[in-house]
Amino acid sequence: MADAGKHVYLVERDPTIGGHMAKFDKTFPTLDCAACILTPKMSMVRAHPNITLWTYSEVTHVEGYVGNFKVKVKRKPRYIHEELCTGCLACVDACVYKDARYPDEFNLGLGKRKPIYIPFAQATPLVVLIDPETCIQFKSGKCKKTCVEACAERRAIDFEQREETKEIEVGTIILSTGFQVFDAKRIPNYGYGIYPNVYTALEIERLINASGPTAGEVVLRDGRKPQTVGIIHCVGSRDENTNRWCSRVCCMYSLKLAHLLKEHTGAEVYNFYIDIRTPGKGFEEFYDRLLKEGVHFIRGRVAEVTDWAMTPDEEGKLVIRAEDTLAGFVRRVPVDLVVLSVGLEGHADAEDVRRTFNITCSTEGFFLERHPKLAPVDTFTDGIFLAGCCQGPKDIPDTVAQAGAAAAQCMALIDRGYMEIEPNTAWIEEELCSGCHVCIAMCPYTAIHFDAQKKVAVLNEALCKGCGTCVAACPSGAAQQNLFRDEQLFAEVEGVLV
């Protein structure tokens, strides 16, 4: 197996965090979760002597087969030399923009940033990035370049840096492209984007975080502290109109947010749920703890969130209207703050990634494993493995376990040094091949290519899965399949009839 000891590890979490790619000689598991948990593992990855970590990079093309993949990677310009930057942030402080004025993507627009900034809290590596869309130097070329003066000793800033494409040879690939969160604007009844005090769970997560835009203080858009909070579960999950599947993590992060909101604000918290699903270790106990803390649970799907008041108590409030299926009537609950527990979806470009890596994808946008029970991290393309929410919604423990399994599969393949293939692969008799290209177009595994010198089709047994499509389609009979040759089939029929 050529160069089997090298690997590509592609990690792309939510859009606010960005993508990471690492080439390494030993596989290394990572977490598919929030940046605060991800960072220690990513720091260990970067510090490992056998691992090269490429951030702000994108895989654009993959060709070859197990043990012999060739991967093209587009490395986007940071306009910063990573090896020279120490993350001192002197350039950020020296920027001609004295005040941050552009929406901070990591804080989901709740905070502001400058044109030169750290992409997200506790970034790995801790290197700044210059945004060419907002930097004066790129827009007009007339910037004072005070950031360059602040970095005169290190000389890490380079406005001439350009995008580059690198090609690496690897033996196996682990895909961990993560997920995207459901866009709450797709359910206008819940008022996201209409009422200022309707937030998604991720936005509340950033508000609660000590490194967030409000330093951990939960406040409304007008600066007030909320006295009542409503958390709506299953937004974009278990819904015939959006996504039918359960996103698995929503119940638990809703309970966590309920606990933290009550702890930070002392507000009355209402959870509107369909079913509380707490199957993990210690999860049910945490649910019981919230019941004892006085968090209210109302079983029933929310119909709408409105600011239309029917009673004096509802004046100036957001009103959540929902059916209470346990009590048997419709409730109207006035709250100051609404939190939408949005579900998980596959990335919008999952189909493009599927084509790039020649794997299969479900209609929901999640990559398909070879077998849900017997091969949960393998794909139908040998040498490519899955880890994390790109395969389906899952929580942190399941993601860590799957990442470890994918790493173990890679290590087992490296240690063995060869691949075992099925005995029923196809082959082509060159003397009979007419070079008609029919089999090339029909092969679902791209295992056949055309030899321009010999003017015949050539089959790569490492890619062939023995489906027999080429054998059935070949007009000249040049394509044959082991264990299914005409002589063998006739002998079997004859044996049955005797």
C-alpha cells in the first residue's frame, strides 16, 4: 500500500467555527462539539510531532483509492504568517478602527469585531486573521497600516499573501464535517427575526458564556434582565414541515440552558416540549434536578409566538401560545425572552462533498455508513471513514466514541499494510475490448479507466466491488467477473438439473 502511513483528517464544525484539516502519520481522535471543549484536543493535535494542522483550508479535489489518495487542498490567505504570529493581539489594538464595528461571526452577530481579529475564542492556532472585505487597505489601499507598525518586530502581517493549492498523498481519510443548525426563520410563527427578544439556543449559549459579547450577563436587546423565559423544544426537528428526525441533543441542551438561565437571572423558566428524551448517563438525574429547581415543563407543541396582548399581564411581553396536552387546554404564557432549541441538519453542500470523496449521502444531507450496525464508521469507499454529526445527529459522548473508532480503523489498516478485497471482482480481456467506453460510464465506483495507448478499458481491482454492472453492459463480452464466468454459471445450472 503506497504511503499508507499518511492521512487527511478533515474537521469542519458549524460555520462560526470554520474548517480544519490535518495531515498526520498517526490518527488522532477529536471532538465534534463546542469550541470550548474542542480547543484542548485541537491544541494537543497541533503540539503532536507527527501531525500537521492546516486551518483556514478547504479540500477541493480527491482522487485515487485506499492507500493512494491524492488530495488537493486550497489554503486561504490569512494575510498573516502563522509561524511568526504569537497571538499577542497588538495588531488588533493598533487597528485604525478604534471601535469594533463589524458583526462577529463567532458570536452570531451579537458582538462586534475589527477587520483584524481572532476567528473565535481560544482559537487553535491562536493566530489573527485579516478580513479583506472590511479592511481599508484592501478596499482603498490608503490605510495607515498601524497594525503593521505594531507588528514591526515579528513582521507577521503580509498584505501580499495569496491563496495557494497544495497536493498531498495520503493513505486514508476521516471525514468529520459536522452539521449546520436549523434556520429558525423557516418557522415564522415563532417570531425569530421578527421580535428582537426571540433568540436561538446558540445565541443564548454565547450570551451565557463568560467570553461572550456580554461577558456572561444575560440581557435583552434593550438591556433589561429577563424575568420570565420560554424555551421551545424541537424547532426544526420531529416536524413533518421541516425535518422529521430527532436531533438528539436538543432536550439536553435545553435543560442545560434552563438551569443556567435560572442561575444567571433568577427568572421563571418554562420548557415547552413534545417528549423529554434523556437516555444518556446521568441525564435523567439532571432532568429530575431541574424539576426540583422549579423549572416549569409544559407538554405540547407551540403554535405561535406573538406580541399581541389580551390581558394587562401580557402587555409588553411575548406571548407563547401552546396546547398543554397533559392538562387538556390551550395556554398563553407571557415571557420576556424566547429561546428556540434549533435542531441539527446536514450541511447544504453535503452533495458536493459526497461527490468529491465518492461516498453516499442520504436525502437528509447526512453521509451514509457502510452498515448501521456492523460498519458504523466505514463508507462504501475503502479508506474513507466517518466521525461525528456528518453521519447523523449525535451528542458529544457518541461523537468521541465514533471518532475513536474511525481512528482505530485507520490504524488497523496502516498496521496491516494491505487491503483484502472480495473474490468476485471483475476483469477485462484486452484482446476482446473494443474501447467503446460503455463500462467506464456504467461503473458506479469509478474503477475503470481508458488506456489511451492500448485503446482498451483497464479495471482497478482495489476499487471494484463486484457489482457486475460492467459485465452486463459490455457489448463485446470483454468484461468478466470472477466466480460468475459463463462456464461457471452453466456448470452450476447443469449441476442443479442433473
